[in-house]
Amino acid sequence: MESIAVVLEAPMQIGLRPVTFASAPGEADVIVDVAWSGISTGTERLLYTGQMPPFPGMGYPLVPGYESVGRVIEAGVTSGRTVGEMVFVPGAKGYTDARALFGGSSKRLVTAGARTVPLPESIGERGTLMALAATAYHAGWGGGPGGPDLVVGHGALGRLLARIAVAKGEAPPMVWETNPIRQDGARGYEVLHPDADPRRDYKRIVDVSGALGLLDTLIGRLGMGGEVVLAGFYSTPLQFDFPPAFLRSINIRVAAEWTPAALAATAELVCSGTLDLDGLVTHRAPAREAEGAYSTAFGDPQCVKMILDWSDVS
């Protein structure tokens, strides 16, 4: 079986071409016809620029993507899905002629039915935000009760962290953003430049900016026993000054990608309408214009979330 997919042939070289599935679908698998897929400004940016540190499964050529939404067109007898369902898909089983770290940016996907999440038809393209929302949930609430009281970065992930706190009925976190273009768009929480925030007793700070050299600043804003959560993706080694961290007896936690539990909790918030996803998808492009779409996603500060529309690919 074949599909048309976005392929990173090498750093800064991206386009659409045919790919071949590594295996035929089994009884537990589904085939999904993709309607939309998202572009990640974290891991995919580093892959695109060639700055991604050595990581299992990385290399070129590679099909990126873990933010796809589409319709089930074939369902194995033990897949748990039915033909016609709209589902979120976090990736594919793999291809013979390209690496597939996730591999979701493809017109057609083969994956285990258990990995998919059924979505209401009304969610549509916003379903591409499921992985990002689950990542936010895991970063903010994966280390114990209570969410963040400071979020660093007002991109899509930072906005989702703040919106999840509001949806859960918790006190909304403060959000830091240095770029004036990105300071707009808050819904139920406040966004400030760090210099305008005098507070130095935060309990849990979640950094989603991926900025280097920020750790000492964040440690200096914690109260006793506070926690810094690193939820960005960092391309070079991080370091921090030990005495301030020692005096505050802080914790540093690394939040990787979402967990199944975080995805389930997020799906409940999204499908019930409790978590508002409106306004986060700011840019759209036909999948055939993937090269320009990736450039915009990574280079335009007004682009909060870019998605590819696969309707023009047969």
C-alpha cells in the first residue's frame, strides 16, 4: 500500500512524494483517510533546521507529524473502531522508504485502532490540537496535584496550559511572553512581559518556550520547594547556578510527550466542550504547499498553529 506524505529529505528540504507502508493492516489496525494534520514548532522545527540532537528513530528521509485528524475507511475486526468514524491519529506504523518518527503527515495512515481517539464531527480541524493539549496536560498536571501558576511562552502549548487550568476550574496561571505580537489572545488569564511581573514565590513554573539560558531566571522566581517543569525541547545542554536552587530546595522535572492517561483526560475535556480550542489554529495551507507552510509555521510570529489541509491530495 502507498500514500502521499510530507517527507523531510534532509534539513531544509521538504516536499510531498509517494511512500510505501511497511506492513499491511492487521485485525487490530485501521486505515485512516487524513483530512488535516498539524505542524509542530518544537520537534519538527529542529528536524527541519537540522538542529535536532541525536534521538532514537531520527534521521532522513523522514515523515514528520503526530497531529492528524481523519476518517476511518477500513477497520480491523479487533481495532475497536468503525468505518466512518472521525478520529485523532498520533502517527503511523511506518514506511519502507522513509523513517517515521510518528509519521502522521500523510494522506493515508495505517495505525493500531487503540492509538486513535474518536472525535465529534463538530470538532473538525481543531482535533489536530489533541496531541498538543495532552502534552500540556501532562506537563502541567503530571507531577502531582495542582497545575502551574506560571507558564513561560504564549504559543499554542502555553495557551493550552492556561486554558486547561481555566477549564479545570483552577486559578488561572500567569503567562510570560516577550514578543508583543504573541501577547494577545488570552482567554481568562493574564499575559505579561517578564519584566512587568515582580512575583518571586511561584510554586510551579512550566517553561514551554524552549529558550536557552532561562533556567536561572526561572529558579529565581520560585518560592521554597517550588518546581520548574521543562516542557520545551532543548537542542543544547542546559545548566544552572546551584546555590539559588539549593537555597530554595527546588525540583526540576522534565515533561516528555503526552501519556495515554493525559490523552484520555484531555479527550474528555475536549469532547465535552469544557476545553475551548477556538482561535488556536491561526494558519492553514493546502498539503501540496507544505514547503511554504513549514516556513511560515517556523518563521512567522503571528502563526500560533499551522495545519495542512489534505483535501487537495488524492
